[in-house]
Amino acid sequence: MTDEHQATRPEDDAARLGLVVVGEAAALHAGDDASLDASEQNIRETVDSMVDEPLTDRQEEVVERLASAGGTLTAGLGGALAARSDRSVDDVLAGAARSVVQQQRLSQEREDADHRERHREDADHQQREDAGHQQRDRSDDEGRGEA
């Protein structure tokens, strides 16, 4: 694994893929070839940046089709929700993108809080351990002074 991949949390990769799917849905709704081509290129580049080793041609095709299928589903659901709620598809897809980003942010905040709690517990343990050593040192010094 490269350092680039070691630093990436699975939640961050999932969020990036989620945004790629929303981008594919937006490109499908835009309906122009340039948007679709750009979205497909974005899928390839995103996946390539996440893998440790180059994908085989077959693996790359499967991943691209999965992302495209996800985009198709998102476009269909986004369109249906837009029609039902009397909103634009762009608004619905922007909301989906915000939701992906918010979920990633919440995951990072939980991870940060867990890290702070572990650090606090370690510091408390170290402080108790230090106090115990000091107490034993004083007892040893007092015992030697009486002899």
C-alpha cells in the first residue's frame, strides 16, 4: 500500500464515490455528451486514485458500470423526488451531494471524538501511574531516613 492509500479512511473513499455517482446522475439529467464523457472520465480517475494496483481491463469495466448504474438509479430517484416535491432535479441532486458530504463530516467528527477520548484516557492513566510512583518514592525515602 502506498502512503496515499494508508492515509485515506474508507469513509472518505465512500464519500468520493458517492459524489461521483451524484455527478453521473447530474450528467444523465443534463443529457449532453460532453457532460457524460466528463462524468465517465471522473469515474475512471477517482477509481484509479483509490486502488493500490492497476485494475485489469475487466475490473475497470465492472467498476465503471457499477458507478454508471448507481448514477442511473440516482438520476431516476432524483427525478421522481423532484417531480413529487415540485423541486428541480438539480436541487435534489445538490441535496444528495450535501448529504454525502455531511455523512463524511459526521464520521470524521465521531472518529476525532473517539481519538480525543482515547488520548484523555491514556493521559489519565499516565497521571495515576505517575502519582503512584511518587507515592512509592516518598515511602522509600521516609523508610531510609529512619534507619
